[in-house]
Amino acid sequence: MSDARPCTIVGDVSGLPESASGAKHLVWWGNIGFMAIEGTAFALAAGTYLYLMSQTHGWPPAGIRPPDLFWPAILTLGLLLSELPNLWVRRRAIAKDERGVRFGTLGMTIFGLVLLIPRALEFAHLNVHWTDNAYGSVLWMLIILHTSHLITDIGDTAVQAVWLFTHEVGDDQFADVEDNANYWTFVVLSWLPIGALIYLAPRLG
Amino acid sequence: MTAPLTPEQADRLAVSWRDAPGLWGFLTTVDHKRIAARYILTVVLLMFLAGMLALDMRLQLAWPDMGRMTPQLYNESFSLHGSTMLFLVSVPVMEAMAIWLVPLMLGQRALAFPRLAAFSYWLYLGGVLMLWVPHAVGITPDLGWFEYPPLSGPGYAPGHRADIWAQMITFTEVAALAASVNVVATVLKMRPPGMTLARIPVFVWSQAIAGLMTIFSLPAVMLVTSMLIADRLVSTQFFAPAAGGDPILFQHLFWWFGHPEVYIIFLPAAGFVSMIVETFSRRTLFGHVAVVLSMLGIAALAFGLWVHHMFAVGLPRLGNDFYTAASMAVALPAGLQIFCWIATLWSGRPRFDTPLLWVLGFIATFVIGGLSGVMAASAPLDQQITDTYFIVAHFHYVLIGGAILPLLGAFCYWYPKATGRLMSERLGKLAFWLIVGGFNLGFFPMHLLGLMGMPRRVYTYSEGMGWGPLNLVATLGSAIAVAGGLVFVANAWWSRRHGALAGPDPWGGSTLEWAVPSPPPQHNFDHLPVVDSLTPLWTQKEALQVMTGLAVERREVLVTSVIEATPEYRQKSPKPSIAPLFSALAVTILFIGSIFTPWALVWGAVPLAAALIAWFWPQRERATTGPLAVRR
């Protein structure tokens, strides 16, 4: 016995479940914590963009065309459409559907990899280099920041898919799939203000 | 299971939570107490080194026209001293106290994410080595603790001194963010049954609030130091005015982090003070709700003050007025807390053992620092005293007075819990008088020196300035305080073997950590405590109410609801693992590589991904269904 005081038993938790889903799960809160950190970084990076914009005459600076719209439009549409299968995978995870999460994460991995094509082409159509001026630097920073999140989550989904196909899926792994789907939604939603800054601010400002 | 654990079950439980012996156990442990202890020992070593740097600088300034340090060595010394104390001592030591204490105060066996805590320490150690190993071979940052561009930019700071500083920050901030998410999740989801939000101990509140502040402030400094490295390495133009950049942007982002950081350090200290005042007044804390709301108020205001570090850069006057008002406003919640502590002491039956002495030293010193802060908050006055010794005096009164003195009190207070022995009261009182007396003798004259016009960061001054006598007094005081620090450490060292046996609850504390033996076993609690008040050990005098039912043959913790702490489910707690160390090593390779080439972010990601996959790969049976099922 290690407890240093006499004790009275007033309850028993052995009948409680061994896992949970959604906001009841501990890991859900860890995920929210990291989204808060990264969301703060996105917000501050966006603030940096607006600050530099406010300090500069002409945005983009004279002689630079705003970044082209075609590929980001494709990507944005793709990201929004990806929410359909993503939310479906999330529902399958909550329903503890083993087959659903296996094929769902595989599908999301493929979808994510396809989305990297328009993202890669975006880089070629930014019409400015990061060394040219502060406008170019901050534009590249925003897009690299978002791309790193995109790649990280696609990688995470791929690893998850491999694991799910090769192992018996338990309650904690269903919760992991749910968290990963939530994170994808975060990556999609964070693109909307960041993308708006990159592509619309130079046209409106 | 509704009976207490049998001795066999208790033994089985202890085995389930025990680390492997020897070096392997050392490298793989996820025990929050061991991780916190190594954080604290690292901090003690760094405080010694930073203290020696301070003493060296004080000797240089003791007399006019001294030539024992060159200007370059002096620049390196204050840069290393400030960077170490702010990034490697003050914030990490508060996190360490949270990592050690929060699970114990919550009646838990572990933190929410034990491996993340181990990862946090290894990364922190990476930050320590990032700064001090280059220093050992003669490459030391030399631009102060906040390294403003353009001085730190590619045009004025060749070599890698500035990069080392910037990347040291990335290490320590990732470590701090990992620790903060861990602590916040633990406080929200792993409280004992009955510990509603209204029954959370003030210290736990303080750490949760500081954790949230960390989450919303530290990304700023990581972002801005990454921008600085990018300007230096790949020729981005963030801070280059000729290309549309702005050096002031660096200051905005740095102080978005830098000012909340002061309160990230101070709030846990206020938590220590609240716990010590309660125990040594032998009554419940006066104004618990007011103290917690004050902490939340300080946290909110802390994000609206950063510009008061920038009054001298020429911002619009209306902005200065706003930040002056906000800076003065923070004195209100801080003052409210102090009144609550005084009221608790006044209406209690205070016992003046060393932990309480440190609190009294804190109140006196911190009030002086707070008042000089109200003075400096006034933009017109700040224009006169900024970058003088008045500011040096002010922030040392706030940081030493507001954080280090409560920390030393906390160290004395919880030392018997950690070691099983009490520290010597006689040596403790000697250390107290030497440190508090020496500190005030050393730093009070700096207010006057600042008003006389002595700028900070000068390596010497001429005799005709008339600053000699006060500088000599300041050096004497600092030397006395350093001697006190050595007595304090000697006391801790000596008492580990020779101190009086403490027993589980030497001070008559009110919170759950005092319900377990000293030192606590690796699993902390045999049973799950149930809380019925803010001071469970005072309201459950006869016997502690507990629940049973967690597994004894594997690591398991109880997860409860956020508001009411109602039991929700039993969560498996991870076993020891080498993966956090390997992941930290992979991050280290990536961070150090990215000082030299941006491609390190690409190839460095490969070992990092491998280490993280190994870390998070769930250990379960191979699939028996689906297309990749194992054939049996």
C-alpha cells in the first residue's frame, strides 16, 4: 500500500469503458491544443502579411503581377470537395466501422496526394520570388506554412491507412481516425483566409 | 472491485508503473517526476552558470574604467546571461514544476501525454546545448536577449552567432508548447472525481492559464526567429526596409510573445505563493475566486501590453496612450492578489518557516518592481528611462522578486515531498537573508543609476560620470546574493542525506500531493482520490475518500469531464519508450541543419517522420479481416 492516509471506498470505476470518442477522449484535447498553436501561427503570419501590406506603397509592389488564380481555384475547390469524403470517414470512425475507416483513409490519402498537384503548380504561378521584396517573402511564407500542414496531414493519413489495413482496429484507433479527420478540416478551413490573403489582397489592396 | 487493494495487488500496480533499471530506464522513462527532476537539475546548473556571468559583469562594472573585459566579451556575457535566464531557466523551470506537481495535485498517476513530456525535456536539453556548446568553442550570440534586426540581419551579423540564438529559441519553444498542451489537457480532462472547476487548487489554475498563454504567445517568437533565419539564410526581405521589409515588425512579433512571457513566468509563481500562504496561515485562501479571476485578468491584459516595450521606436501617440493605460491596468489584478494573500496571513495563524519567509520576501520585492513598472508604463517617462539601469532594476525586481523568490519558497515547500527529507531551517534562513538582502542591495541602487543616466549594456564608464560608488554597492550586493544562492544549493544537497525525515505531510498541507508518501512511488496513488472541497486533506481528516477499479496489471488512468470532473472512461497510459528521445534527436538534426541549408527541412524530415511513426505506431494484433489480413 502506498497511500499514506487511511481511506474510505466511495466508488468503483472498473465498469467504465476503456475508450471514448469526440470531446470525451483525451487525445481530442491534445489535437485541439496543437490546432490552437498552429492556428495562432497562421493568424500571426496573416497579421504579418497585413502589417507589411500597410507599410508598403502599392500591393503588390510596382512591376509585379498578382499571383495567377487558376491553380489555387482548382486547389480550393478540391479542398472543399475533400470535406465530403473526410466527413464521411469521420462518421465511419464514430460508428466504429472497420472497413469504412480502412478504405476511407486510403481514399483520403489518394485525394490528398492528387491535391498536391495543383498546389505544386501554384508555386510556379506566384509571379514573385521570395528574394524580390518583402511582399514576395511573406507570400511564400504563407504558402509554405500551409503546404507543410497539407503534407504533414497527408503523410499522417497515409501512415494511418497502412496501419489500419494491417492491424485489428480498436476503439482508440477509431478515435485517432476521427482526430485526423478533424485535423484535415482544420487544414482546409485555415486555407480559406490564407488563400484569400495571397490571392485577393493583391487585387483588392 | 470495491475493496482496497490487497498488498499483492499494490505490488503488482507498482511493478506496472516501474521504469526499467539503469541507463535504459533513464533514457526511456515517461515518469513525470523523473522528467521534472531532470528539468530542475538542468535549470539549477544553468542558474549557476548565468549567475557566474552576472557576477563577472558586476565585477567589470564595480569601478570606472575597468579593462578586465573587452566590449565583445561583455556583449557576449549579457547576451548569454539574458538568453539563458529567460529562455532556458525562467519558463522551463515553471513548466518543470507543473510537470512534477499537477498530476500529484490531481490525484493522478501520470500526465495526459507522458511521452510528450519526455520529448519536451529532450528538446529543451537540445536548446541548452545549442546555446552552450557553441559558447564553449567560442561562438556566442552577442546581440542581447532579443537580437533585433537590422543588427542581427545578414548585413550586420555575419557568421552563425545570431542563428544559434534564433534556433535555440525554436528548440525551447517547441519544448514549452509540448509541455503546455500536456498540462492544459491534464487539467481539463484528468481531474479527480469531485474536483469541479470551482475546486481546482490555485496552483493548478495558474499552470493551466500559463499553459494557455504559452499556446497563444510562443508561436510568435518561433515565427519571427524563423523569419530572421530566412532573411539570413535564403535572402528573404522581411526586415530589410530597402525591399519593403520593416525591422519594427520583428519587435511587434517578439513582444507579442515577450510580454505574455513575463506573466507565463509570474502566474505559476503566484500559484506557489497561494499554496504556501494557505498552508502556513493554516486557513483556506482568502478570496480564492478573486485570485483565480485576477489570474485570468492578467492573462487577458498580458496580450494587450506588448507595445510598452516599444515606446521609444516612434509609434503613433494614440497607440502609446492605449498601451500606457493597459500597462497600468495590470497593476489592479496583481494588487488584488497581493491583498488576498495579505488578508489570508492576517486572518490566519501564520507559521514563519522558510517557505513563508520567501513569500514575504516576494511580496516586498515584487511590490517595488510593480511600482517601478507603473512608472515605466508612462510613455513620456519611459522615453527618458528606457535602455537605462532603471529598466535593468525594474525587470530584475519583477523577475527575481516576482518569480525566483516564490520559486525558492516552492522548492523549500515541496522538497520534502520530492526527497522525503526536510531542508535545514537554519541554512534556509541564512540563504533567505543573503539572497533577499543581497538582491535589494545589489539592484536598488540601479534605479538611481538609471535616473542618473547610466545606460544598460555598457561595458564600462568613465570616473567623471559619478556612477562609481553606486556600482560598487551593486556589485557587493550581487556577490552577497550569489553567496546566498550557493548556501541554498548546499542546503538542498546536504539535506538530501542528512535532513530530518519528513513523512508524507510535514507542513499540514491541504492538497492531494500530501496524501502520498514522500517521495511518492512511481504510480503516485494506489487509489483514486475523490475531492469534496478546495482543501480535501483538511475536510477529509479521518479518512480520504477514494475510488477503486483502475487496472493494476497495466498502466491506466481515469479521464473525467471538463466542467464537473465526472468519471468518463479509463485510458491506457503509455509505457516507457525510446521514441521521444529519437524524435528529439531527429528534430535536433533538422534544426541544426537548417542553420546551414534550407534543404535540411526536406531531408531532415525523413528521420523525423520515421521516429514519429515509431512513437505513435499502436501495438495491437495483426488484422484478421480485410484485404491485408494475416493468413492463419
